[in-house]
Amino acid sequence: MTDNRWQDRLFGGFRRTSERLTDNLTGLFTRSTLDRQTLDEIEEALIVSDLGPATAARVRDRLEDQRFERGLDEAGVRQVVSDEIVKVLGPVAAPLEIDAFPRPQVILVIGVNGSGKTTTIAKLARLFLEQDYGVMLAAGDTFRAAAIGQLKVWAERIGVPIMAGPEGGDAAGIVWDAVKQATATGIDVLIVDTAGRLQNKRELMDELAKIRRVLGRLNPQAPHDVVLVLDATTGQNALNQIEVFKEVAGVTGLVMTKLDGTARGGVLVAAAEKFGLPIHAIGVGEGMDDLKPFDPAELAEAIAGAKPAA
């Protein structure tokens, strides 16, 4: 996919988010003065658009400082929103880098069932293959036979080896075998699927802790990354998931999926503002090429409808 096609997909994916922001601001651009009530309503409109209270408050402060003498200017508001989004997202935009030594670099991928976790693993593997890295998958979500089967299908489709066991098997044992095989065969990246049954936090925490112990015996630095996959359509609930998974799994970075199917893409900004975790990639479709490292300036323009200031 060319950069232009990716940009078209990005802007298309965020159209509903941008339209939601427009709808929430409708009626405010006809005010003759930028008074306190109007500023309050702009701030509320931004919060309702899932951009988060901190970003909304900063936009309000900037608008108040600039004091539009001729009333409220729509282009000016969008410019300020765009600039503030870039300020939040710029520092956390961080593609996954494969730099572990010794190899393999072990990436645990976590997330609730239905978040697009398994598909995202395949897309990440594809990205690494395009960079000429050797990739292996490990089916560590042994709680669901469907998860094992789906990951096997993806491994075959993209042409990478996979370590898997039976439903109900020992996830830590599978990870142990996968690391041993990856090491022996010169694999650069081992991506491990993990269970997503967040409704039983203690059980999930125990399983992840066991996986970490097993990895530590083989490589004290592993896992090198713990990537949380989030479904953008869940809106503010995504923030709750980050909170819980940080506690149970030690999240080191985020991937947000399904941004093409929601009007709540602003939650990406709220997540960056609240947690400051690296955002490795975003997904705006179901195709294998629909997951990419993101450009904060492009994303700000897609949400706010205005290019951020240079």
C-alpha cells in the first residue's frame, strides 16, 4: 500500500471521529463573542468527542489566551485542536524497534478477547517480515481453541513458523518451547499471543507471571515488549483496560485497532495524555496492510480537520 493510499485510509477511518467533533461544535461558531460560557461549551464538546479532559482544557486555555476579537473562528479552533493533539501524540509515537541481543526479541501481545489481538499479531509479523526479520508466533492463549486455530491460519497465510499446543495446555510451556526453537533457528522476533480473559484478573495475572518467570530463565531481559491491543470502538472503556493491564501485565506500549469503525478515535489522544505509553501502531481496516506506525501530524489533521502548525 502506498503512502497516499494509507493516508486515504487514515482520513477515511477518522471521518466519523472528525464528524463527531464537528457535530459537537455545531452552533458554537456563530457566537458573536468568545465568552466564558462559549469556552465552557467548547471544552465540553471536546471531552464528549473523547479527546480527554486535559487536552480539552488546554485547547480552552489557548483560545482564551488568544481572545478572538471578531467572535469565534471555526478554522482557528480547529487549528488549536490540531496543534494540541500533536503536542500529546508526538512524544509517544514510537514504532516497535527490533534491537534485542541476544535474539529473539520476545513481544508479549495482550488484550481483551475481541479487541483484534490475534489479527494484530499477524499484521505486526507482516511488518517485521517486510523489514527482513525472521518471525515466529507462539499461541499462548490456550484458553480458547478458536484463538489457537486462528493464529495457526495466520501463520500459514503469512509464511511464518508457529509454536502451539492443545486447548487448555500450559501457556508457559509453549512459550518455553518457542523461545528454545526461535533461538536454535536464528529467529529475530517471537510474538506471543496471551489470554485475554480480563474478567478473571487474578488467574490472568498468575498466568502472565508464570510466563515471565519462564522467559526469565532463558533470557533475563525477556519479555522485551508487552504490547496492549485496544479496540477504539470501546471509547473511554479503553482507558480502563490500560489501567487494569498495566497492573496485571506491565504494559510497555499500545496498538489501537478498528479506528475505521468508530466515531471515538479521539480516545487515542486521551490515552496518550493520561498514560504517556508509547503508541506503536494504529489499525484502520481489516487488510494485512492496514496496520502502520502512525504520523501524529496526519492523525491530528484527520481528527481536527486542520493541519497542525509547522
